[in-house]
Amino acid sequence: MEAERRLSCRSRGGPFEIESDQPDRGLALALEALGEAFSSVRPPAAIDCCPYCKKAHDFAPVLTHPRHRLTGIELGDYAFSVLNTVGSEADLHYLAGRILQLLHSDDSRMPDIEVFYDKLRRAGWQSWPQAESIAAVFDALWHDLLTRDPSHECVDTLLCALGLAEDTITPRLSRWANLDCDVAVRRLYEFVTWGCRQKGGLLIPCNAFWNRALPTYRELVIWLNEGPALRAVTVAFDRYDDPGPLEVVADIHGLLVMVGHGYEHDNIA
């Protein structure tokens, strides 16, 4: 069921095509721009790997084939294993742009996006010259999530991935708190009903990829339980006249007023 739900949120088109009545050109262009952004990054001589798992020549096509033509056949296993049993920050830097393009396409051979976004954090992507181009993809994905239905990625998937890759998600939560369109309201409803569970008086994300030691996890749990999300929903009551969105807002409000009382910050994890 989880796999089916995730698949329904993914693109069915080509590498930069997003199935919708109004394709999100901002996301498509941000993904396409990664090719130019990473064009100056040269491949390393070889990709090291655990001798008990793979051999170096198993990944030779990754470095010898034109980067823009690589698919999940060549990059799927690498993207899953890099920085663990395969590769280094150098070859990850060389391949990161193409991997991001494939992750947000219909190539089913790529790993979950959370897996690779965590590797970007470990590799220190924000220190790369291409950091602005990567951040543009993140921004476009978040904009797509809050403004288009269906969105390109599921809300719990993208929120966790960004929480793994970025130093802070507070600006993204602040943008979400505007609840300035029906889609943003529905995304919050989806997240608090399907993407979270109650534990010890807290509403916490269910996604198993979350790293609870990261500050972004704490930011999200505090946002959900300490008032910001509830205040945003309360303000939204005055913004909508349509009974449909109002009913959804009321449902979210009912869930949020029941959580976050009497807990200590140290117990968030």
C-alpha cells in the first residue's frame, strides 16, 4: 500500500516531465539546469568499493558513459550504496546532478529519495559550487508540493528528504503555515493524518528514514506540537468561505488541539 501511495505521487512522464493539467515548468527547468551546473565537475579515475560486495569495474560505465545518458540501470545501485560500501564524496559530487534528475523522474530503479538526500548531507553538498542549483531544485519541489495537485512527491516523503539534506526546514514550515491555497491545506491534512502518529502526547512523523538526532526533526515536531501549526490553522478559518476547505481545516484543527500538551523538549526524540 505504501509503495502504491508513493507511486501515485510520482511523475509518469520523461525525466523532466511532470504529469499534471499544468506542468510545473519551474521544477522541470530546475532539474534540467543541473546538467549545466555540474558540467565542469570531472569524473574521478575510479570508484572504490568494498571488495566483498562489488568490484571497481562493476561501476566503470558510471564514469565512462556520457553522464547525461546514465539511467537507473547504471546509477540505481550506486545511489543506494554510495558513502557506505561504494564510492566517495568525489564521485558523488560528479554524479549528484544526474542522480537528482533521475530520482525525480519515473525511473523505478532509483532508491527512495530520502536515502540519497541523506547522502547529500553527509557529502556536504552546501559547500559545493553547485549548491545554489541543488537548492533551486529543493525550492521548486517544495513549491510544487504546496501549490499543485497531484504533487510530484508525497508530503511525508519530501519533508523527510529535505529534513535530511538541509540544515534547517524552518523557512519551509513558515511558508507552509501561510496555508494560502487549498492545496497547502490538503497537504497539511495528508501529513497530520497519514504521515504522523501520536506518541506520548506528541504528533510525530512516521517516515522511518527520519534521523531523530538532526535539528530538522526537532524543528518539525515543535512546529506540529508547540503551537505554530495550530496557529496557522486557526488563522485559516478566517481565510476560506468554501465549505470544502473549511471542513478540512476543521479536521486538522481537531487533531492539533489534542497534542503537544505537557511534554518536555528533551523527550522529542
